[in-house]
Amino acid sequence: MKTISISLVLFSSAVFVTMTPWLAPALATQVDASPLPIPEPAHSAFDFVNSIGVNTHLNYFDTQYGNFPFVSRELQRVGIHHLRDGVHLQNADYNNALYGRWAALGKLGIRFDAVLDPRSKLGAITPALLEEVDRLSGHSIESFEGPNELDISNMPDWPAVDRSFQQTIFKAAQSLPDRKALELIGPSLALARHAPALGDISAYIDVGNLHPYPAAKPPSIIFPEQTDLAGIMSGTKGIVITESGYHNGLRDHSDQPAVSEAPAARYITRLYLENFAHGITRTYLYEFLDESADSDLKSFQKHWGLIRSDGTEKPAFVALKNLIAELNDSAEPAHRSSLTWSLNSADPHIHHLLLQKSSGELDLVLWQEIPSYDEKSQTDIVNPNRPAVLTLAHKARSVALYEPVVQADSMHTYTNVSQIKIEIPDHPLVIGITP
């Protein structure tokens, strides 16, 4: 099917956009109104949905993770197909129980980033060991990752251990039969400022690693400082964020500040959009489930999940499920379309991401990148929607508006229109445009 390109022309001053340098070479950080609008190429909706990952602990058998039928069902409900988990090997019964779960999820199309760490007592990292783990998992592994946050391990020589272990992983992986399909992710640091101590390890990785936690602030707060620090280790190679997120332990003030559940839904959906727009190929949220009960909200470590310890879904789970369902696609577009647009608003906090489905439908996602929570007073911020006018150069057969944080179904649908009024919230507004 031929893909049809639509041009959206907005006759106003400017609107801030968040995009990577390769998104639209002719665009800077602002899109100025012009008699000759500049086309912006769309990203693949398929790629965006596949950038969404989440951390799991499938070996925590004495927590909610121990209820594997529940975990499997909820993963299918939310639509996430990329998990990050640790590699652990013990006796045959343990190995079969744990990796039987990986294999079962693999049959559902779910793939794993497998973390290798010297503290897991795996023995020598050899090609045979990597092949054995992959075999046990039903060949569900898509990447191997280096050590997890050794910079806070109290190892006095952690940089040397990190480098040596990553080199061993890299060497062992070179002889694997599926090496080209397997991605090697570098080790993670708890604090990106420790990157100079580790130094350039780009020769032993396919992609770099980053653990940026926004600490109750809008997700874009991490750019560009955190990615610049990660670049010290990864050089010119890309970056994967293997941990990021927001916890709801409102009465634990020992670590980074908490966020209540409603604004967390806004932040988490925006986190995936912001990271992808900045060129992050995949983001693994920390984590899928709250690990155990803590009704007093006094232990922040027990409240990172999309699902509460009692099995009920948080607003962030529902919002993410709706966002994935709306943007999901079965394949890459055969041909990429372009969209020429701006808004009649000069608000610098309006960010966007342009996506295209294989059907030719374009999805323009807009949101206000502003605080949705006051971490000092621990109160939700009720932000007014930002009104704007969207003008199309040519009539569209239909334009549908979705707000995944609010509901799954479309909020409004227009037919044969060339101009609509919209209101941009502090969570994703998905504008589906059918030529």
C-alpha cells in the first residue's frame, strides 16, 4: 500500500519541540511559522512501542512475582514485550523453575535483557555459559548487559572490576551463533557522575547504559547532563536506559522524593515519550510490581511498581496500557511520511513526538512538559490544559483525539477537517490523523 504524506501547517509564532538531531535536520529547537513550512519526518510507531520495557524480578518467588500466572497475564494486558532481569544459576530445579518462566514468556513474544553481574556467582563468563542461559530461557534473550551499579557496591576497585567483567562478556559473546542479533549493553552506574572513573568502554559494548531517576521531577530534567555523562563511557554509540522511574513511598524521606500515583501516571507515560524523542532506543521502567506490602508507605523500595502488592493496577499501568494500545503496530511503515506543522502557541513547554503506523496513519503526540507534582508539599498539581489550534494544509478524512491517561477510547473524532481546536494537557494527547 502506498503511504500518503500529510502536511500540517500552523500559522503561528513558535512551539518548542523535543527531538533528536536526526529527527528533522532543518528544524532547531523551535518551529517558526513560515510561508514555506518545513516537513518533519515521522518516526515509526512500531519502534516507539518496542522502546517500552520494564524491570522484573522473576526469581523473587516469595513476592508477588512468585504468582507467575498473574505476572504473565498482567504483562499481556499492559502490552510490554521487553523485560530486564538478572541472570542467576543454582541447581537444576532452580534453573528450570526460573528460566521456565522466561521461556513461557518468550513464547508470548516477550524478550529479555539479561544482566550479568560478578556478585551473582556465575563463574567464568564463557560462550558455553551464555549459550546455556539462552537455551534455558527458550532463546528469549535479546541482549546481555554488564554489571549493575558497581559504583555503589563498596568495592574499592570497582572500575577495574567493571571494565574487566565487561571485556569478558564481550569476548565470550563474539563466538555465539546469533551474535549479530544479540545486543551487548554496557554496565550501569547508580550515579552518572562516576562515569569518568570507569572511562571509555565503547570497544566492549554495542550500546551504552544509563540509570537516570528524575527524582519526582518531569522526565526531561535528565537531558542533556545525564546523557552527556553516559557518553563518556559509550562514546558515539547509542544509549539504553535500563532503569528509570518514580516511586510512591510517600512517607519514606530517606532517598529520592516520592510521587503520588495520579501524577506518576502522567510522568511515566511522558518518560517513555521524552526518552524516545531524545534518541534513547529503549527505556526499562523500574519496575513492574511492588514487591511486598507496605500500607504505611514508609519503604520507598516497595513502591516502584506499575501494580500494587495486592495485585491491583495503579493509574500508571492503565495509562501505559492505553498508550501502547493506541500506538501499537505490527510492523515498520514501508515508507516514511512527513508532517509539516507548528502550533499557534509559543509555549516552550509543549513537547511532541510524531509517529507513523504501517497503515499510513500519523500519530502526533503532544504534552506539556511541566511539573505535575510538588514534591516538597507532596501535593498533586492540577495544571490547566493549554488551548491551541491545529491547522492542516489539506483536509484529513478523520482526526481522532486520545488521552490515554484519562480513557482508552477517543475523546473526540472529526471528519473531513482542515482545522481543529485542541487542548494540550500535562499528559500525552494523541492526535490520530487518517489521510
